[in-house]
Amino acid sequence: MNRRLPVRGGFTLIELLVATAITVVLAGLLGAVATNVLRAWQRAGGELEGAGQVALALDFLERDLRAAVLRRDGRVWLAATVQPDQAGAGDIGGSLANWTAPGGAKPGWSFPGTTDSSLQLQPASGRLEDCRFGMEGVWLRLITTVPDANTDLGSTSAPRAVSYQLVRHALASGAGATVRYSLFRAEVRPMVGRSTFATGYDLFAADYNNPATGGANLADPGTIRRPRRDQLLANNVIDFGVRLWARDAAGTLAIVFPRSANNLGFAATVRNGLSTFPPVWGTNPALPPAVASAHAYPAAEMTYGFPEAAEVFVRVLTEEGAREIEAVESGRSSGRTWWEIALAHSYVYTQWIPIGGWAP
């Protein structure tokens, strides 16, 4: 009589443990892959969003600079000043801005030449991409023409004052609001009421530099110095700069602003005849007192003339970088310095722009 051996069913404990271990390893690998893919997608999405906003900002800058109005009449038609260090509301900015933070906001120029300084106008590489334009970047303002629908006298395509500036600000009112850096563009109405025409085609006029007299409503002259929240142009911009070029006596284009840490101001104007190149005139117009509230601009730091081209520079953070910098500034993180985070999570965009013509 033949006997059949019993058939064993199921798995042994060792087999189950081996299968479980393999499953855990595979799950871990898949999780790591998924996490890396998600981070890469978030970085790519953040870069695309930032690139879109910067593209819009560069479009505005190109339009305004190409249509800039320059005249040799003693008035200031274009001005640019490096804002190296800020305190509280800063030189400009107003109630919208706040340049102080518990853990330390963007560094100023207290440590020139160091890796964490925000002022580096002559990098060893000589490249614009490696420049840093101060704690608040460059405050650029100019008289330009903007195409409008000529529906009434107040919206004609007449010259008007426009400004660009970097502001550190809360995204909402109230304590604990998220803080970000943004680029703002303010534009003054061309005529009728508080306007460019009424204030005058001189960017050193008092009302462009004093919101108390120039007004703080949309399109008022006072917004040239202190923009409104609804004049935001691009988010997460942590540095904004401009290099201006003009021709020397030999007809060669050369940088006239900023040439060094001692050349922090420029005004497109003329006074008492040309004396040197870069153009500096015998009697230089002084910046209005309101402009120099946190930093004085003596005559030695100013250049004057009529630039032919501008190189504009925009450094924009990814959203991940913005969150890390906010954590550092709020005191919740201290692992890396401000600029270490900025360099690891930002992109630089530059553009060469010809500047509009001038009349003798």
C-alpha cells in the first residue's frame, strides 16, 4: 500500500521575515524616489513661477528705459542710488517696509568683502551675475513715456515719473504675518492734480521724495519713494541692481555707475560743464535730505551724465529658499547664514537695455 507524504502549506517564519525586509527596503527606495521627484518638481515649479514674474519685471524695465526722457536742462531725469544699509523702515519703503528681524534680516554692508556682505559692486569675476547691490538694492527712478489709451487728458501718453525699488514687507497686516522681499514699480499719473506735470520733471523735486507732501494714494508723486502694496511687481526678489554705461572721450562704452563702493549715486543731469570722465560737473546737485536719511551721499559718491545703456540685475528666490530665509530671520533656524541660503536657492536674471535718447 503506497502512502502519500503530506504537502506542507504556507511560509516559514524566516521566509516571512525575509519577504517583509525586502518589502520595507523596496518601499523605502520608492519613497526616496518619490520624495526626490516631488522636490525636483517643486523646485522646477518654483523656478518657472519666479522666471515668469522676473520676465514681466524685465519687460517693464525694458519698456521704461527704452522710452526714458533725458534733457540737458539742469533737471534730474534719471536717478539711481545704491541703498547699502537700512534701519527700521529704511531710506525709502515707508510703512510698508520693515528691514529689521529678530534673527537678523538681509545683511547690510557692515562686512564689506566678506561672503555674507550684501554690497559687492566689483566682484573678482567682473561678472554682473556676481554683484550684490546692498541691503535694499538700487533705487531706480526715471522720467519715461508709457503707452496709454488716449481717452482723456489724465491718461495720455505723456512723460511720467516711474520708480523701481526692493522692499522687505509683510504679506498681510498684523503680528506674525509672513515676510517676503519683493520688487515694486510705482508710476505717477502724467498730468491733472498731483501728477508728474504738476510736480515737475525733476526727480530730486521734494514731492517725489516726501510722501507727506507728495501724497500716498495710487499714482501720487509720493509713491516714488514709498510704493503702495498694490504696486508690487515681482515676489521673492532679494536683490535688484542697475549698471549704467556711457561713452568716454574715445567713444568707448564704459560703466559710469556704480564703479566702486564709493560711487553709490547717479543723476542724469548737467551742471557747469564737463570736467572728467566718468562725467562729474563742477557744481553737483545735492540729493534731497529725505533721500539721504540713513546714508549720506556726498559729492564724491555721485556721478552725473547721460547714460546710453543699462544692465539690469534681478535675483529671485525659490519658494523653498524664501521659507528658509524667513525661518532664519524669525530666529527659528540658525544652521546657515542668510547669503548661504540665498545663493543655494536663487536664480539671477540680467538684461542689457538701451536707454532712450535725449535732446540738446
